[in-house]
Amino acid sequence: MGVSLLAEPQAEPQIAFSTHHQCNALLEVIRSGKEFLPAFGRPLSWPAGTLLYDFGDPVDRLYLVREGRVRASVLSADGRELVTGLYGPGELFGRFCLCHRHERNERATVIEDAVIVQLGVAELLQLASTGDGALALLQLFCQRISALEEQVAQLAFAKVRTRLGLLLLRLAEEGEAQPDGTVICRDTPTHEEMASRIGTTREQVSSILAQFRKEGLVSYRRTGPLRVDPARLRNHIESV
């Protein structure tokens, strides 16, 4: 798997992945099964106005909201702050990179008094070291393997347009349902990552997404989240 454990005296344990793809794979497993994981880590209370992390900070941990709300934002080219996400109880936010030690390109601010669990390398190792935690992780990886097997079967028979539509429906399952029936996907993969998942090129993904947007199946902006209409998209796939 290309994973090495680097032990440093008096230092927090570190895990080093050989490729960023492995970072994304682990992150996806954790996000997809967060409701099945036992409680772990140490919850901390943060008053409104607290800056949890800022631009340029290390990408070394995730955050799980127990209580309160958090706002994530980025800076536009002209220096304006643009909100990219609002997170409440039960939601994960942030990213971590265990291969290149990337720096954050966003900031996260507590907007309502919050109780938050920080999930870094030490917490992941703590989780894996317990019986219940190890079993939960094993179940998640098994679920992930089953999902990958289904995706491989779909790749063998489905057209690129259909494969992309199915991927968007899977993303919508983890998104935020809206009153109008659409779903907002906060953690949308890049066009290149989508292309890698469905076995095509980034250019094809961009072209098909543009077609889907024109047909009202999805909507998105350059700096905002992807919005999917699952019902219309599902009907479109079934009619192809």
C-alpha cells in the first residue's frame, strides 16, 4: 500500500502515503462512513469567532462538529471572502494530506459556540488500535471495496455519459438535501478526479458536465459547490 510509520521521539505520530491518491481514498472512506464510527477523539469547546485554521496552515486534520456551526471560506482574486460551506452537528469538514503536507487554501471560523472533535493522525491511530475502532474501519474498507466492484462493473458496460451521471448520483447521496429536491455536494471531486474514477478524460467530463448544466440536471459555479437534481438526472440516465 506504500504506507510508512515514522516514529519521532516526543513528536506526534506521522503517517506518510506515497501518493496523494491514497490520501483521497482514506478521506473518502472516513467521510462515507462517519455515522458508523464509534465516538473517538477529544471534543473541545470553541466560542463563536474562533479561527480554527487559516490560509497557509498545514492540511493535517479533519474536524467533526458535535454542536454549533462553522463557516468555511476562501479569498477571491480581488481579495473578497467567499463562503464555501456551513457545517453543523454531525458534519465533517476540512481535509488532510498525508503525502505532500499541503497548505490550506481556505479558513474555517466558528460562527456559533461549538463543540468540535479534531481528527488527526494520532486520533486515526487511536481509532485503529481499539477493537471496536478496528472493526469499524474494516467494515468501512469492505464497503468501499464492494462499491468499487460495482463501479468496475458499471465501467465495463455503461457509456461515459451514463457513468458520469451515476457518479454524480453517488455524490448526491452524501450531499445536503434542499427543499426544492436538489442536493448540494460540498466535497465535489475535481473534473480530473471524476475522469479518473469513470475511466475517461478530464475534457470529456468537463464537456458532459456543461451539457448536464444546460439541460438543468446540475448547476455549479467556478468557486461554488455542485448542485445536483437527482430525480431529473436519474430519469435522464434511465432514458439513455
